[in-house]
Amino acid sequence: MIDLNQYIGIPHKPQGRDRNGVDCWGLVCLVYADMGVALPHYDGWYARTDEMEALHSVADTERTRWKQVNTPQPLDVVLLNVPTSKGRFPAHVGLVEDSGMMLHAEHGRDVAREMYTGKRWGNRIEGFFHYVR
């Protein structure tokens, strides 16, 4: 099992996909790459549209590569709805740790641990997804 503590404090960087900075999907890509799994980076999507729409598109596309599960395990991905001016979109992801905790990156904050079951995220859960090799 990979130690997620090593990712805490990596700065948020839009389109970031390495230890110099990551966005939420970039964090998932980095962790999975460290486990030997190459996920698509979707770098070019950001150049064509705003970040929220790009993340929504990535979330929809990636659903085909992931099996939705009811009981998340460590390193599964939690897909979260984010409110925008156009409504709520499943456009943020975090990596499940355990006991309702996730590791995630978001605008203006370094990679951090936060409860996905708490007041801030608990009512925004779209689903949990397990990567199928």
C-alpha cells in the first residue's frame, strides 16, 4: 500500500501532474503513476474550455474506466459535486483514505486531508469508484 502522507503539501497547480503541483485529477494521476498505473492526463482539455467544464468532462469520461462501488476502499476515488453558476457538476475528485477521509487538491490549497463525510462534502458525493485494471 502506498503512503499517502508523501503527497500532503504538494501545491495546487491547474493542470499540474507532478510533485511541483497538481489539481484534483493530477493528484489521482500522480498517485496512480507511483503505483505503476498510467491514467490519461487530459492536459489539452483545459486549453479548450474552463476548468470546471473540463473536470466535468474528465469525470464523465473516466467513469468508463472505473467501477462504481458502494463501500469505498483506500485509493478508490470519490467523485464530488461542485456548485457553479450553472448548477452542480460532478467535477472534483479525491482519493479515499479510510474512516471518511480523503486526500485532495483544490484551488488555493495545497494537497490536504479532509473528511468527505463531513459538513462540507458529505452532501456532494456523486459516488465512489474503484480502478479496474
